[in-house]
Amino acid sequence: MKHQYSLAQLTVMGCAPPEMAYIARMCGYDYISIRPIHMGLPGEPNYEIAKNKDLFDATKRALDDTGIKIHDIELAKIYDGNDVSSYEPAFEASARLGAKHVLSSIWTPNTPFAEEQFAKLCDLAAQYDMFVSLEFVTWADVKNLKDARHILETVNRKNAGVMIDTLHFNRSRVSLEELDAIPKSWFKFAHICDGPAEIPTDKEGLIHTGRDARLYVGEGAINIREILSHMPEMVYSIELPHVQRTSEFGYAEHARRCLATAKAYLGA
């Protein structure tokens, strides 16, 4: 079976969307997953295509030149003090470039607020014919599949589902039986990467691997093949940031190795 792959922004964080498209085409990806919603994190570049016409135009040219498509955009983060309506410019600009999926995660312990904002986010995305996938992140407030399922069942929107990241699946200690209980229509894409066997017990350790040191698929201790076998066939977005390797190999070669190892592992 020929899988389809997307190159995720965190894998090549130093590359703007146009460069991502050219790298993706060169390496053999089908899509790119971009980050047009700026998080304001230290050292993170700003790729807000809605506010930067030159960047928007360059991204469109690169997509047209390469035939690469945008699969999903991130990160429609839900947190205290922010209204998700602020994401509309990013949705509008990304939809004009063909994006059909939005990634979200929840970073507030205020569950009623999170539910309200997630419902509002889904309704906003629906105006642009976009599907919202909720990701649980091991160090966030919605940190496992049980938490994500509660939000999705409460909000009950047709354009909402869950996104499984194999690293967070492993580190949040989610069971395969939990996956089997999820409606198949909730799955649109997955993040794939590997990680070491040892799971850090502190937040800093979890963040370090998640943001700076993920492993190539098949290189670590996560049974990625088994996790994916409990979900329907879908796009696999390779989210695999690794600071040392991108410094050593460069972003393009790192992206190539990400795809080559994933194909070797899943094709075995």
C-alpha cells in the first residue's frame, strides 16, 4: 500500500512555507503541514501568511510550481485569555491556498471554557470547509485520549475529530483498546515519529524530546506500526524536530531521512 506523507512545520521549523514546499517535492512528500498561526514562542519564526502578502504569494507560487498541497495548519491553540476568533485570518488565507484541516490543542484547566472555545473553533472552521483535529499533548491540559474524547463528545461537531501523535500516544500511556473505541470518522491524519523507551517524569524532559529530539520512525522504542494498525488509512504527517540533526545535516537532508526511514519502516 502506498501511504501519503506530509512534511510538518516543526520538522523544519527554520523553513518558511515556500521552502517547505520545494523541500517536500524534492524528498517525495505529498503535502506540507504549515504553521501560519504564530505562537510567539522564543526563537520561533513568524509565518503568518495572513499578515504577510509577500509570504502568501511566495507560498502560492511554490505550491503551484511543485504540485505539493497544504494538508493542515496549526496551531489553533485554546488557552485562557484568548478568543479563537483571532484565528480567522489564518483560516481564510490558508483556505485560499487549499488547506482543509486545522490542528488544535487545549492548554487550560477550565473545561467549560475549553468546550465553548472548541465549539466556536469548529463552527469557524466550518465556514471555510475545514475539519478540526484535536491533539492531546502529554504536558498540556488535554493530555490523553480520554480527555480529548470527552471534549469531542461534549462539543459534538461534525467537522471535529482527534489527531494521534505517536510520541504523545506512547508518553500519555494510551491503550490500543482506547483507539478501537473511537469513531473511524474522527481520524483524518496522524503525526508519526519515534522516541526512546524511557518516559521522562518531569515536564521539562517531556518538552525537550517533543520539541528538540524526536527519533526517526523505527529508530526508537514506540511500536508505531501497531498503533497505526488500529486506525484507518490516512495521511501521515512526519513531525520530527531534532535540533542536533538539523544542525548537522541541514533541513532538507533531515526531511529526506524522515521520509526515507518512515517508508522503510511502514513498507517492511
